[in-house]
Amino acid sequence: MREKTFTINNKLGLHARPAALLAQTACRHKASVKIFKGDVEVNGKSVMGLMMLAAGQGTRVRVVIDGEDEQQSMEAIEKLFSRKFDED
């Protein structure tokens, strides 16, 4: 299991486009991806779930990945966050 906390740094937060990018990236891997904002947990492979987090700029989210390709999945998700979802 891999776990890491990220800060959402793009101006508009985790709106439809970055949520879709995150879900698509998670779906490319077999490992399960869970995203936590405080006590709220959503499936990282669900665009609607991700949008329900209402995670704006500056929000910290915890990503927990478990499965056979968890390392590759975490690396891909980490790149999305570091690139600010290609928005800023």
C-alpha cells in the first residue's frame, strides 16, 4: 500500500477537467485508488466521486493506493499534481 498527501495547487481546484484526468490516470492501473479529504473517502476512479470532494485550491487530499501496480499508479498521480493538472 502507498499513501501520500497532496495539495491542490491549480487555481480552480479539483473541478470537472482535473477530476476526469485524475480518474482516467487511476483507471489505467489495476490498483485501487482512494482519495480522502478529511474524513470523506471517494473512489479515485470515479469522476463524480472526485468532484463531490469540492476540493478547491489549497486543499490537502490524501491518496491511498493498494494493488499490484501501486507504485506506477502513485507515480502517475504524483505527476498530475506536480503539473497542476496542466492548468496553471
